[in-house]
Amino acid sequence: MRTPTHDEFSGRLDSLNGDHSNVFGPELGEFSHAERRATELGDKETKTGTTTVGIKTEDGVVLATDMRASMGYMVSSKDVQKVEEIHPTAALTIAGSVSAAQSLISNLKAEVRLYEARRGEDMSMQALSTLVGNFLRSGAFFVVQPILGGVDEDGGHIYSIDPAGSILEEEYTVTGSGSQYALGVLEREYSDDLTVDEAKQVATNAIRAAVERDLASGNGINIAVVTDEGVDVQRHQNFEGLE
């Protein structure tokens, strides 16, 4: 009887020869053309593109964003609100996947209401930032990179939170595809004694600089001012009158 060669049975004996990579395959993501389909879906997903800015002042915080959403190389919307109130004295900007950001905001609002109903008090900014980080760390909101700004009994707070859930409290911060252009303006114009009105102007200048150079940012500006009195969000389709 002829002894079978390794080549004849190599495909069937791999798992017995120490290669167990496909014993339980195919797993999710291992189907044929999975990478190509994921790439194509990514091109069709609505994303914010985005430039978002957060600035802390003595009297509160200022958050600003552009208003453009993209789908691949196409502008899918020119009127996106990228900053949302999620707490009586806090707001969140969004950069990344629109669907994930919408889900994140909805979940945060529900958790904040639940916290306040159970405890009879507003959630502190430290607790709120931890909640946002925990949501992102779960991996259920891939990929979103928000800025959280709010005011509590300790004053104003700006948090930069990356898609993996790390939390950094900053004096000012930026996210999104236009970050490098906005950050240059903030580095030049920020000071720790800015008033709210001055911070609004600095934030406007930063968003304008990004809109001029970043293809994924544009179509106006959202500006949110957060103080101990609440959240005020204003929308402007252009920069005229914001000097």
C-alpha cells in the first residue's frame, strides 16, 4: 500500500499538525472578500469629517464645530448639528461615524436622566466624562472621538476623549480631520484669561481656518456656550457677522 504523501493530505491535516487557526472557521470577518466589502461599506457610511473645538474659560466653556457630513468623497449633508446638549450644564461634540455618534448621545442622555432620577442631583463632570469614556471603551460606538464640555460646582471642564475611551482634561482641544489647522489658531490665540465672548471668537477663527483648508469641514458653524445657567447652541450657515 502506497504511503500517502504530506502534499496529498496537507489541507486536511493542518489542524492536526499544530495549525488550529481554521478549526472553527470561518469566523465573523473571515468570509471571502470581507475586507473589500468592509472598505466599500466604509465609503458609503455617513461620517462627519469634521473640525471640533473646545475651550475652557473662567465663566464656562465654548464648543464649536463645522456643519458638513461626508459619504466617501461626497458631501452628504450641509446642515449637521455636531454639538448636542447631553446634561443640563454639559454638551458633547461629535467627530467620526454619524450613526455611532447619534447612538452615543442617545445613550448618554438616558443615563444622565436615570442618574438624576435616582440621586436627585446633577451628575458631576468627572462622573459624566467617566461615563463617556466607559461607553467608548466598550467598543459599541466605533468610531467616535468627542469633546465633552461642561460646568459643575468646580467650574468649567473640557475633556478630550479618544475612540478607545481615554480621558484627558484640557484647557483647549480639537478633534476631527481639520484639527491641525484649528490647533494652530488655538495655540496662537488662546490665553487662560479669555472671557466667554473672546473664547467664542477664538473658536470661530479656529473653525474658519479649518474650513478654508480641510475638504471634510465646511458649510457653517455650530457654537455652544455652556455656563452654570445651561447650554446655548447657535447655528450659523456662514461666518458673516461673527467677527
